[in-house]
Amino acid sequence: MSAPDGSPVGAERSIGQLFASATTEMSALVHDEIALAKAQLKQDVKKGAVSGGAFSMAGAVLVFSLPMLNFALAYGIRTWSGWNLAVCFLLSFAANVLVAGLLALIGVAFAKKAKKSQGPQKVAASMKETAGVLQNAKPHPRAELPEDRGPAAIEAVARSSS
């Protein structure tokens, strides 16, 4: 097993190597969080588009189908039942309103889902929390080591922490 910079785990690494490794990992974390925010935003936009499309379809069905569907349905009801033609036209109109109402309910359901989604806000809060933790991070105090025990003591600490 090796560290991100290629050195074996537990091996002695310089402060520069440790800092470079931490910087690389932090940069990757920020890039991953941005990619996550973009993906969640894309999902929210897709839900909003479906909602808008459903509302548009409800309007189009109501406007463009009324004349043709009303005549066909009204004459069909009259032929089937023998009722007054005005009553047949009212029933035909009620059927069209019912279909448009169902499409509008679908649009409302998707609009609520898009509104409830908190994906980008969660990612932004997570990034702020990470930045806050890193801002307040302080290095651990290190005890002064005698010159003759320096590398051996560092190696012992590295082995004990892994």
C-alpha cells in the first residue's frame, strides 16, 4: 500500500510531501463537491422541465382538443343514449376538463418534488463546513527531539500511528 504521492505508508515523508499530499487531496475534494453540486442541479432542472412540460400539455390538451373532442363525444353520447344534444356537449366538456385536471395534478406533483430537492444547498453547506474546519485547524504541537534520536523517533511515531 502506498500514499497518494507514491511513497510507502509508514515511510518517512517530508513536510513538503505531506503538504503536497494534503493540497492534492483537498483540491480533489473541492472538485468532487462541485461535480456533485452540478449533478444535483441537473436533476432539479430536469424535474422542473418535466413539471413545465406537464403544465404545457395540460393547457394544450384543453385548448386544442375541445372543439374536435366535444363534437365527437357529444354526437357519440347522443347516438348511444338519445339524450338532448346540449346535455351531450356538457358531458363532453366535463370529460375534457377531467383530463386537463389530471395533467395539471401531474405537473403539481413534479413541481413539488423539484421544490423539495435541497441537493445544491446540502453540497454548499458541506463545502462551507469543510472550509470552516480547515480554517480553524491548528498544527499539533511537537516536542523538541534530541538530535541523535530525531529520525528514529519520527519513524517510531509513524509506525505506531499506522
